Amino acid sequence: NLKNFRKFYLTFPDREKSYTLCSFLTWSHNRLIMREEDAKARLYYLQEAKAQNWSVRQLQRQIETRTTAIDHLEAELDRQITCSNRLRRSTLASAFTGRI
């Protein structure tokens, strides 16, 4: 448990803002939120968990859903970039061969 206390101390350096929000949540909530690498995401989950009165399971579901949604969006963006690059190469190749 000392590792978790240390991680908590290092994860939430802004004592005033974070401590106030963290104090409204259980240790289980805080441990879940500490796993989030993005500081803005952590703050979002702290605020929403408090405001929406999320249980630990609800918080976990929200975090998992966000992660899944981000993964899907990144995959779609990669697909669109690949399609765009193919179209650009095709257009350039056509221009140089005089097919446009």
C-alpha cells in the first residue's frame, strides 16, 4: 500500500485542486484514476466521478469506454490518412505521366 500512497503523492502534485476532489472519492476511485497517464483525463475523471456520483464500477466503465473510443478513432484516422496518401500518390503519378 505504501507504493500506492507514493504514487498518489506523485500523481496529484497540485495539492489544492486535486486533494479537494480526491477527498470526495474512495481510495478505490482514486487508484483507478491514478492509472490514467494523461493529467487532463485524470482531472476530468475526478470531477465527473464526484459530480455524477459514479460508483467504482461506473468509473471503470467510463475509463474503458473512453479508451475503446479513442482506439477506434485513432484507427479510423490512420485509415483516412492512408487513403488520402494513396489518392495523392495516384494523382501525382497521373500528373507526371500526362493522364490528368
